[in-house]
Amino acid sequence: MQTLRLELRGPIAYLTLARPERGNPVDPLLLAELADACEAIEPDQGVRVVLLSAGDGPHFSRGWDWPSLAADEGLDWGGLSRAFEPLAQLPRPVVCAIGGECISAGLELALACDVRICSDDARFALPETGLGLIPLAGGIQRLARTVGRAWATYMVLTGQEIGAQEALALGLVSRVVPRARLLEEADAICQRIAQRGPLAVRYAKEAVQRGCEMPLEQALRYETDLTIILQTTQDRAEGVRAFLEKRPPRFTGT
């Protein structure tokens, strides 16, 4: 792949944006390669969590490559609203490590992930209204579901850029760490998730994603259904045995 690197190391799939010299632009090639990478990850039962980052690059992503989009005569502009669905719909949790600028489509990409941490120099914005547009790839809806209607409306209407501490206060990210420790801290989060019951982790992600779109009573019933399914798994039995025997569990994903 030209725009991404995919590396499988133990239970973690490392997905790295690979054009730092250009600010990791989002263009049709990146979208195609991202879909291919997610397709490769999805059936691999050894992968328990995905880490998306820009590696050691100065910026996570500065957003859309507008000349590339304009030059693509066959581009389905309407289809861009689901551009990051392959990532969002992965059954494994996706942790996103954000450093530097996370702007426009870069922020929309980050919003498609489940857990976001950022460095203390991170910057976030959706500036599209200044171009006579609105965010193209689900950014409005995901931002509103993440930080709430009031702040999402403000950020989208004004294009206001916010820093790392503001993003933390709003709930856009879960942690802020020094830039030098960003990848280390993100990897530690992935390792912690990978040690937990893989079926429980998948169902927990599903419960959050789908439950937030349901009325409370329906979401509670859905969560109960997932709990009942987990009671029948070998991992649930192993978790109980490990607790009683005071040892780390050995989960198999069954």
C-alpha cells in the first residue's frame, strides 16, 4: 500500500498513515487502501485490537486532498459520507493516537475510531463551512454523538480549532500525553484491551455503538441479550476459573 502501513504484531494490528511529508492527506487512494486493510484485518481471529496512528510523523492528518478529489471524475461524492465505515464497523476496537494537526477529514477519520488519545500539541477542527461545504464523511454526526450537540454545532458552524486540553474536556479524546510518549501510551492501551476477553470486548463495543442509537429500554434489553450470549462461551467459564484460582485468564475467543 502507498498511503498506509499494516503490521500485525501479536494481538495488535498497527495501521499507520504513511505520507507524513504531505500531512497524510485523505484522498480516494487512501480510502481504498483503508477499506482493503480493514478487509484484511476483519477475518483474522488473532487480532484483538487495532492501533491507528501517523507513526512519528508531525501531523495525524491535515484533511482532504482537495485537488485529488476534484480531479477524480468518477468520485461518488455522496458515498463519501460512509468513507470511514470499514474502520468504524470493525468488530475489534480501534484505538487512535493523534499528534499535531487533526483537521477536516483527519478528524472525521479519528472520530470513526473507538478510543482516541492525543499528544499535548494536537489540534482539531472541521473547517469545511469556510469552503462553502459541510464535513463530507460523517464528521457532523459522529462529533455530535461524541461531544454533544452544542459543541458540535459550534465547531462545525465556526470552524473553530481547539487544542488538546479542550478536546479532553469535551470528551473528544480520553487522554492527553506528552508527544514523546504518544505511541507508547497508545500501545499500552491496546495491550490492556488485548489482555481482556476478546468476545466480551467485541460485545462491549457493539453494546456502546448500537445502544447509543436506541431508546434506553431497548438498549438495556439488547445489552442483556449480549450478556446472556457471553454466559455460554468458554471464555466466560475461563474467566470464572481464573478468578477462583487467582491467576490471569487464558482467553481463546471462544
